[in-house]
Amino acid sequence: MTHIVHPYSHRLGIIRDWKSRWFGTGKGYRTSLKVDVLLREYLAKKFRGMFVSGIDIERNQKTLRVIIKTSRPGMLIGRNGEGQVKLRQDILKQFARWGVKTKEELKIDVVEIRSPESNAAIVGQMVAESLEKRMPFRRVAKQMVEKVMANRDVLGVKIGLYGRLGGADMARREKIKKGRIPLQTFRADIDFAREKAHMSYGDIGIKVWIYKGDIFADKKPAAK
């Protein structure tokens, strides 16, 4: 058995929070879980290529809030919020197709990511986009590492490519690393993401690790 642990789950409750947050929803656990899983899969497929880094879901007894984090909010919102309204209608149609009846009011929030080069999910999508344009994989990885390290918030980056690189008959792996990636330090703020580049000869797997420094608990002011 391997001892590899996902960097996000490794830090849950320490410096990371859950991506689904439910408040006061005691009943209907199975339905809520099913909706969360199906909704994430549907939106990830729908927003491929739009540089969406993550989808958070918040629930309480009255509202179901979907928070979409992206570096290109204009593509999702559209003119005068038309895209957001259409997206809400599409999600409600999917609920009906899945046979899910929700009493909560659906709300959609779009959050802009200010520095996409320091976000692992968006960097992975950029690498996948370049590979699908048939650019040389080594050049893509090196250029992306330099681009990420140019950001002042980033202290280390590692990019791994797995599969039939360059259309070779035998699959192999290539890794490029720059800076530090302390995976075993719990307070280390490491962003991790997986992505796939869909090529004509098969998929190429992409893994991205980005280290942004350590997070320390704020020191409480001493009582007078």
C-alpha cells in the first residue's frame, strides 16, 4: 500500500476547509451528497476551458449556494448577468433530470481569482490547453514553471506529466521542479490539482503542486 496522501485532505481542519459546507441539514443526507457529487461533475464538464479552479457548495435549511471560483468571471456572468441566469436554469433542469427535489433556493456566486498563475487548478488547465495544441511537452512545462515562479507569492512549484508524451508508443513520466515543496509540513500552504489533456492517441495526466509559504495562527492579543 502506498503512503501518498492528497495534499488538500492532508491539511483539512488545519489550514484547509471543506469544499461542501452544510448548516442545519440533518435530514436528507443521501440526497444532498448525491446532488453535490453530480453537480460538481456536471459543472466541471460544462466549464472545461474556462479556467474554473474550484466549486464550493454551501447549504442551510433555506438556501443552496454554489460558489464558482474562476480567473475569467466575465465568461460565466455574461452581459448584464445573462450567463448567470442561464446557468441557474440549466442547474435546475439537471436537478429535474436527476429526480432531485430541493426545497432550498438556488443561488450562484462567481468569485474572481486575482493571480491565476499561483492557482494549481488553473495552471494545470493552461498546461493541458498547450498540450492539446500540440506544443512540445518539455517546453510547455519549463515555460509554465518559470511563469509560476515569477509570482512573488510562490516559493516552489512542481509539474508532473504522465502518459504517451510526444506521441511515443511507451508511456513515461516527466517531472520539473523549482523551489521547495514541503509535502509533510502541515502548515505549508500547498495547492495541488490534477488535470487531463485529451490527445488523439490518449490522455496525458498532469499534476501540479504550488507552494505559497507557511500559514501560522494569528497571535492573540495578550489580556490586559
